[in-house]
Amino acid sequence: MLIDAHIHLDRYEEELDAALQQMVENRIFSIGVSMDIPSYERTLEIGGRCELVLPAFGIHPWNASEYADRLGDVRWAVEQTPLFGEIGLDYHFVEDTSRYSAQRKVFEFFLAAAREQNKVVNLHTKGAEQDVLQLLEKHNVQRVIVHWYSGPVEVFRRLAARGVHFTFGPELLESEHIQALARECPLQHLLTETDNAGQRLPDGSVRMPLLVRDVVTALAGVRGVTVEAMVEMVEANLLRLIGDDPWLSQVRAGLFERSQ
């Protein structure tokens, strides 16, 4: 079973049917993260079409300003979702510092909910890695996936010491910094992702789910293990993260069944 622990499936348009077929044919289990309520509703629809998709609700830091003063409107989704994502902070792509307080308010809202409901969180940390770490410590959130980490090594090590899981994506194929992080990441904390589903690539093609196989192959090369061993390791890591979580019990059962 291939694992895509962070993908925006709602971004697929005319390629959606082909993408879902590719997931089924290649046994790719995907956590479909969302950016806001419309994104989550679309991902729920997609999840209803494919049992390999686990829809997750989150408000991306880029959209935090739209929800910071009406968080009561999203409580139905907060109560319904089995895990939270994509949530977090972004000080890199968001250059307007006046928006950071809204990001923090929304992020802390989700962290408090995650602690109260004991749910996994799937995080965006771009340019705000130190603040994300501090807020994880403040809210004592334990089960964490950090998506596409590219920040300082020092903060990476502190996150890893907390038991954080890290998803590595297509940038692993090109970035020496990402390769160095993947080399240092504890084996039991490695996960894989593709992220921007449906993104148009320079050659005109569209990023499809099977790209995760290239990521796994690259990750195996970086760590000096076989591709088969890396596939098994990533799946085992996700299952360990899920543990006996009642929100994800069906996912765990399904992964075990599909792995046979």
C-alpha cells in the first residue's frame, strides 16, 4: 500500500476520474486535506467515491483571515472530521504581517480542538517553524504530521524529538536541503506525500497520484533501503500514528485488509 499523507484532491477537475482510478489500480491510500469549508465539502464528495480517500477538515493559514471571526460556523466540520488538516502558520508566502494574528487564532483553535478530541493534525509550517513548535508545546498536541518541512534543521530536530512525523514530497527529487532532512529524519517518522494534486507541470502534464511512487523511490535511495522496504516502512509508520484512535479505526482496519 502506497501512502499519500497530504494531497489536495479537490483541486482535480477533469482529471479526477483518472486520478481516482490510478489510486485504486496502484493501491494508494490518501489523506485528502482541505483549505476551508468549500474545499472540505468537495473532498468529502470525493471520499464518498473512493474508499482509499480519507477526507480531513482544516483551514489553511492563507484562508485564516476569512474565518478568524466566525469560527463558530465551522464547528460542525471540527466535530465531524477524523483528523485536522491542512492547518498551521505561513510567514513565507503570506508577507502581510497584519494577517498573522488571524493565522495564530485559527491555528490555536484547531490545536485546542485536537487536544480535546485527541485527533491527529496535519500541519503547514512555511517560514513559521519556530512558532509552530512553540504552539504545539503550549497545547500539548502529540500526534502530528508536518507536511513538506523545509525550514531550519535545528527546529526540525526539536520537532523530531517530540515524535512528529514528516511527509516528504516531490521536492525530495531535486532539493539537497530536503534530501538532507530526509536522511536525518528518524525512520519511524517518515511519511510520503504529493501535495498539489492537479498542478500543471512544465511539460504540460498534470501531477497525478502515482507521483508518490517516485517519492518513495527517491526516499528509499536517500535512506539506502529497497523501495519495497520503504513502502512497508511508511505504511507501518502511518498505522503506528493512527494507533487505537477511534476516529481512525476503520482506516486502520482497511489498511490491514488491503495489505494482505
